[in-house]
Amino acid sequence: MLLLPFFTKTACVLCSAYPATPVVGIAGGAYILISTVMGDPIRSLIGIGITLVDLPIYSNMIRAKKAE
């Protein structure tokens, strides 16, 4: 039902769940993040730290690509 090749009235009814879908996704991601930090704080904080260090590098790569 979600793989319709074109929009129909049925597909538009599925679109009405839009605000709830991102909220459920964010809540699920937050739950996974919090439970991981509580279960193994050292390793999870190392992983979060590596991700945060890589964000400026990624941002610079995107900026350089746009400048080309």
C-alpha cells in the first residue's frame, strides 16, 4: 500500500500520519541513545565523541563540494 506508483485518495490518507511519524522516530532514536549510554557509558560516549568530531569535517567537505 505504501509503494503506490501514484498518489490516490488511499495514499493521501496515509499522509495524515505525517506529524506522528517523525515524533515516533525521534523518540525511538532517543530511547536507543539513552539506553546505550546507560548500558555502556564509556564506549557509547567515545562513539558519540567521534561522531561529534567528524561533524565539522563533514560540513567542510560539503561546503567545499558546493564551492566547486
